[in-house]
Amino acid sequence: MVNGSRLPLPTLPVVACAVLAMGLTSCGSAERSENAEEQQDLNQESEAEAAPVPEWSLAIHGGAGSARRDTTDAEDYYQALRDVLALGGEQLAAGEASLRVVEEVVAALEDDPRFNAGRGSVFTSIGTHELDAAIMDGRTLACGAVAGVKNVRNPVRLARRVMEDTPHVLLSGQGADNFAVNAGVRRNVQAYFTTEPQLERYREIRSRRRSTSSEGDGAPNPEGDYTGNAGPERDQGDASHLGTVGAVAMDRYGNLAAATSTGGTMYKQIGRVGDVPLIGAGTYANNETAAISCTGRGEEFIRHTVAYDVSALIEYAGLSVEDAARKVIGETLKPGDGGIIAVGKDGSIAMEFNTNAMFRGAANSLGRFDVGIWEDVRSGRP
């Protein structure tokens, strides 16, 4: 006390107090922000954990390329896709193995003359049919393929026999046809694979080639005038100009499988082999990543090992099956090259394409049942 008066308490400068107050407020705001972010992350994790996981999943395709929306046979194709999707879905729901299901689905598509696989396949430059197919088991990485077969009704069935009954992966040409005889696989004469729409297309192309060729012999482009799956829109009429077929599936046991089949490219050079029977290019399956089936310009899918690239992006880059497929279709391949269907190890489904159309379908145990040709899809059973 001074002269009987109490001394004032020491005080902080006003500026210091203000700074301290601001610091405390800032710290409080930062803490609240961090708490909010942590809560948001927890909410997202909870939502992810709560999202139902399908017990089985299936995706199919019937080719990617150009198809005009005014085509008169689109409804027939929608129904064909529904029928095959229902067939595979019923088998998976009943507990059938994914390997068996993709074989049966692709065989059904091979038997459908609308598609460029099995019956309804395109022609080589000399008017014959040469067919390719592959199948792969994601559980064991076992795989089998055939290329350039001429008399096998369902090449996908022969591909499975190659996988299970030989030490090889790929058989081609006459050797593959001979193996089909020994394996007891159903065979047909070449005329069985011919359909009137494809024959008309072949004749038109042959006539055009001969009229424009300096030698007059209609020498073929090694890659064909059409891929059978993709091509200039001016060359595309109704939807029958598309066609390579494929299926990918995850069964109730968590096993993945993929299968693909094709007649190749219209007016192709004899002996041409595309991506379909080349494991890692047009077909691939691995339980650790995904099952993939491709359709499009085969040479591009070979150059970029597209099917395996999708798997590698999942395994090494940590991408989802949807993001991996989208990256390959959107960045690796050029517009118009084709499309991909894939099923991930969690049952997620990807169907990506950079053409104006891809015949496709997807179903799972949660009730999904979609078919599509262009960008839009039709959901639910009719």
C-alpha cells in the first residue's frame, strides 16, 4: 500500500491480450476443424462398412463400337442380353461356380446368331470363319485359349478343355481343331457359322475392295475393315455389326472368372489373331484384383495388354475396379477403340467404353439387373 492506497494489479498490454485471445480462438477453431474432419472420416468409414456387399456379381458384353440409335433390331438385342444375364444370374444364385457360369453364358452368346462369336461370326478375306476364345480361373490363374479354329461350335468350351486337359494355355489353327476331335467337343461344318446379315456385309466389302484395288484382287487389310466390334459409324448399319462376347463373374465363394469369344474382324487376313485368346490382353482374372473381358480393336488391346493393365492398376495403384477400367479406357486407349467389363473381388462392377455403344448387362445378388447399348441403361427385369 502507498499512502494508504492499494497498488493496482499488474496487467498485460492490450495488444498482448488481443494476440493471446486470437491465438486461443485460432487454436480452438483448428481443433474444432480437426475434430469435424475426423468425424467426417468416421462417418464415411461407417457408411462404407454399412454398404451391402453382393454375394455374387455378373457382367456380360456383346461387343463395343458404333450402332445407330434408329436401328430396328435394338429390342431384339436388349432381350437377348436379358435372357443371357438371367441365365447366368440364376446359376450364380444357385451356388454355381463362376468358372462354369462364364463358360455357359459365353456359350449361349456364341449360339446366338446376332453376335460375332460362334454362329454369326464374320468372314476372313477368302470367305471362311476363324474363331478365337479364352477362359480364365481367378482362383488358380489357370487359363486356356484357342485361336483360328474353324469347326468348333463353341470355342469357349474348347478353351476350357485346353485349360483342364493339357499343360498348355493356347492352341491354334488345325492343331486346335484336331484337339477338339480328341476332346469330344461338339463340331460343325463352316456353313453353320454363316448368317445372311454377315454374308451380305462380306459381299459388300469384297465388292468395294475389288473395285478400288489396283490389282483387282481385293487384298485384305491385316486388321480387317471392321473389328466386328468397332468401326466408323458410316459403315455401321443395324446393331448386328457389333458382336465379340464376354462374361465376368464373382460367385458365392468369392472366386472370379472371365471368358471371351469372337469371330474376329470382318475381311481379316487369314491367320489373324486378335486380343481375345491372348491372356492379359483381352481376357484376365485374378481373385486378388478382378475379372476382365475386353471388346474392341484387338490390336490396340494387345499393344497395351489392357486386361492385365486393369488388374495391375487395382493391385499396385490401389484403384477401384471402376476407376481402373475408366483410366484405361479414357487415357490408355483412343476414342473408338472399344470397351471393358470387369468384376472386382468385392463384387463391384465396371462397364466402360469409348465408342458410341457397347452391348452390356450387369446383375448381382442385391437385385441389380441392367442392360444397355448406348449410354443409358434399362434397369429391372421386363
